[in-house]
Amino acid sequence: MDTSKRLLALDVFRGITIAGMILVNNPGNWGTTYKPLLHADWHGCTPTDWVFPFFLFIVGVAIPLALGRRKAQGQGKATILRKIAFRTVAIFAIGLTLHLIPHFDFAHWRIPGVLQRIALVYGACATLFLYNNWKQQLGIGTGLLLLYWALMTLIPVPGGYPPNLDPETNLGAWLDRTIFTTNHLWKQAKTWDPEGLLSTLPAIATGISGMLTGEWIKTPYNHYKKLTGMFGVGTILVAVALTWDLAFPINKKIWTSSYVLYTSGIALLFLGVVYWIVDVLGYKRWTKPFVVYGTNALFAYVLSSLLAKLMFSVKWTIAEGQVQTLQGWVYQNLYLPVWSDYNASLAYALTNVLAILGITWILYWRKIFIRL
């Protein structure tokens, strides 16, 4: 399979993932959102919990394809490392900046975050790819999953708590409070962060699973052998994850090792289906919206975040003690009169997806691709 075909399948998968991320992040009303579009409360997994690990998996898949070309072109490791460092710092900085907008409250500036985790996973995985072969990457990924399992289930938590996986008293939550303090964590929880420092270790393993997939895609095997490998390994990962779930529950918020295996397995199966439909069967006409999203994925995510912040930041007083936001006004006046509560919330989210698609389509049409 040539590079363009590989990238088409990857861009489609990336575009589906970004569209899904915007969909689940922007309901009209969190209280009337269909359950599959919400994260699991704690242990367990919904389709929404697939979205973030899918993106980290895709980041991993792209590394052998992109950095592999640089190595093939004769670029030295020092040159490639500078590019990796720049991209890592830039994505991390964008994430930090998004957390400041619109209030610029430095005293409660959240340090961890989605883009910050993407940056750290990319930086770690790209560096691993540069210096390690696929067998070493596999060993490191496996080691990270086992290390995280041991830390979370065998090490007592300072403060007199036994090893546990509860939200506020697990080892990762303690580490985040110790390093960042409660002022710089996820404001919805304050005592722990879903993109915390310790859980970045298994998140790197998610990226490594993508890198190994990218290496497999680059092999000279025919389509069907590649698909057999992807479907076979994906199924095995899901089975192992469901077994490990009995002792180390699948949990997105603390990114458990079983969650890594489960979502990486689902991602492999999902990518395999896209690869089969697009590259083997040649059905590509339906892919354009997702390619548009996939080729400007970072821009689409940042734009959707800024738009959401704008909608909630524009507000006015409607009665004593009552404040109306632009988002609330739009939802109450344009969506609720037309649809039932749950469908109105979904329609609002879909409008966000289509609005961002429209803007990214203009960029695609003008051949503007915003990359770092």
C-alpha cells in the first residue's frame, strides 16, 4: 500500500474521531444527553470513552509514517528531535492557553489537559520511535502498563490510605494534588484530574499501540494479511482487557491498563474496518467530510473549544440573580421549541459538528492545512 492510501485511511479515522470529540463535548444540555454520549461515571466504558484514546492511538500510527519518511530522506536524529521538541512544546502551550481563555485566572490555571496529554504522548512516543525498534517499543509499552498497575494497586497512598482506585484517594490523585495543588486541577473535581500526571504513563502505552500499528501498516504484506493481523490483535486485546477488568477495572478517568488494552483493541478493529472499506474495496466517496476534518484536526479541536467558550462567556442579566448565556439563549429559543429535551441537546451538538466542518472545509478547499 502506498503512502497516499495509508494516509487516506488514517485521515478518515482521525476525522471521525475529531467529529466524535466535538459531538460529545458540546451537548445543548448535559442533563439531557443520551448516555452513550456521556463518559462512564467511574469504572466502565461508553462509546464516548473511546474518543480520546482513539486520538492518541492515531497520533501513534502517524509517527512511523511521518518520522519514517524523514529518516528515509536522510534527516539526522538531532534535526528530527528538534522538530519533535518544537511540536511537543507548541501543542502543550496551546492547551495551557485554552485553559486561560476567557478569564485569564492564573491563580486557578489548570495545568493538565487534553492537548497537554496529547503533547506528552507524542513527544514520548516520537522519541521512542527514533531510538527503539518495534520489539523494544512493545516491551516498553507492556512495562508501562504493568508498572502503572503495580503503582495503583500495590503502593499505599500517603496519608494513611491503602492502595485504591477511588477518585480522591488513589495514588494518581494524591500525586496531582501534591505537584499541582488543587488550584491547578480540573475545576469540576478540584481534588483529582482526568489528565493527571501518573496516568500519562499508560496513555503513552496507548500511543505505542498506535506506533506498532503504524509499523505493521508499513510492511510489504498484502491488504488481507494486514487486515488479518489488525483484526486478530484487536480481538485479542479486547479479550485480555475484559479479563484484566475483573482485577483492574476499565476506567477512562484514571486511564487504567485494562482501559488501554480495551480501547487500543477497539481502535485496531475500527481502523481495520476503515482500511478495508477505503483502501481494499475502494469506497471513498463518503469519506470527504472526515478527510476535511482529519487534515486539520488540531485546528478543528481548538476552534470548537474557543467557540464553546465564547457561547458561554457572552452573558447578560435577565432578572435579579439570574444570568443568561448566549449558549443558553440559543438552545432554549432555537432547539427546545422544535425537539424534545434529549433530541434538542443532540441537535445542538450536531450543529457544532457541522459548523466546525464548514469552516475547516473552507480551509481544505483553499489547501490551507494548519500543522505544527
